[in-house]
Amino acid sequence: MNPIPVTSSRLQRVFIDLAVVNAEFSSKQFADKLGELISLSDAIVLAESLRSLKKKPFVAAPSTEQPTELFMQARAGMLAFIINSFVLEGDEAPGESASAFILPRPNRDTLDDPDAGFVAYQRFYSLHQSEMDHRVATLRRQLQKIMQGTSPELAQLASLDGSMADTMADFSRRVFAGVPHLLAKRFYFLNQQYRQARAENSQFNEAVSNSVQDETARWLQKGGWLDRFIREMQAVLLAELELRLMPVLGLIEALEFEVETTQ
């Protein structure tokens, strides 16, 4: 399994392409920057965790679960969940119950009041973030449990990873909470671009129906401003999932390395 470069994650590249972030991300002084994120109390907890690693007795408990297979199944489930949620509200398959993870249907406010129009999409995205956070954390704990019974070295790594996950959890949530704000910038830009084109094009104005339903359908046609935003929002969600899974990939690589060295 090839590692993903931290300094060039897909999420970073997507936002650069959408022109909502600066392209310059320095990887220098990483230790100093990381230190700024950890409070004194967190640093004490981590130090205590490091000191206690070798004191913990190791109890071998080989797992019947295959870590890589477990990861691939969980990842596939998360990807499918994201992709399948991109169905407009009201267009669900017969028999399916209404879900919060369904794309909100646009209305007149979506265009005429960008702030109000984006609220529904912000909620949709934030709900997905909560779901990803829960699923990734669950998978991470499953892998830590496997590591704890595999070897003394992996047991220590699992304990350290658990401490780091707890220490960085609040910071990670604050960072990912900024993603919808970047998406909002893109939504406002596409919205304004469409409104300007509509105002400047008299022929287009004559063709526009007075029916809100007809106009919103036009926004959702392939290449329409809202269709573009929805596709971009899906790309951002998938890229964020990739980034959230990076610590889990580190555990997988450690487990694979252990298997290779023991064989």
C-alpha cells in the first residue's frame, strides 16, 4: 500500500484548483508548528503516555481479522455512503425513507439570497463530516486493538496513537470545520457569476421562465452553476475522507511491516 504524501493531499489540491486557498503550504518547522497545537496539559499527558509504554505488560492475542481487508471494506463503505447521498431531496428510490444525508433541493433563495441558500448545503456537508469522524475513529480503534495483541512494539504504537488521537481530536475538528467556509466562498463565486451573466444577457433573460421550478432545473443541468458546485462539493468530501484516513493508513503500514519482518 503506497503512502499518501502529507504535503500534497488531494484536499489541498482540490481547494487550490477551486482558487479558495493559497497554493503555498510550507512544510518547514513542522515540529514547532505541531508543538503550538498541543497545550501544556496535553503535553504532560503525552509525556506520561510515552513513559508508561514499556511498563505495560504485553499479552499476545492474535486477531482473526485481516487489517488491510478491514480497512478496504470500511473505506469502501464510506465512499459508497458519500456517493449515494448525492441524490436530490425528493428523488430517492421508492421505499427509501427520508435522510439528512440527501442533497437539499434548491429554491429561489439558493440564488437570490446566497447566505440563506448555502445554509442547507453547509448542514449537509457538516453532517457528512460528523459521520466520517465517527467511522474513521471506529476503524482506528479496531486497528489499535489488533495491534495491541500482535507484538510488544505494535502494542506500544497503538497506545501512543490512541494518546495522539485524543490530544489532536479537538484541533482536527476545528480545522475540518473550516472546510465548509471555504466551500461557501466557492458557492458565492459561482452564484454571483451566474447572476451577472443573467443580468448582462438580455436573450438569456427572455428565455428564463417565471417558474422557479424551471429555473432551478436549469441550474442543475450539466454545466449549470449549481451542478458545478455540487460536483465540486462531492470532490471535496472525497478528498477530506482521504485526508482523514491518513493516520489509519499509518497503522496499516505498521502492521504490514510487522508481517513482512516476522516472515
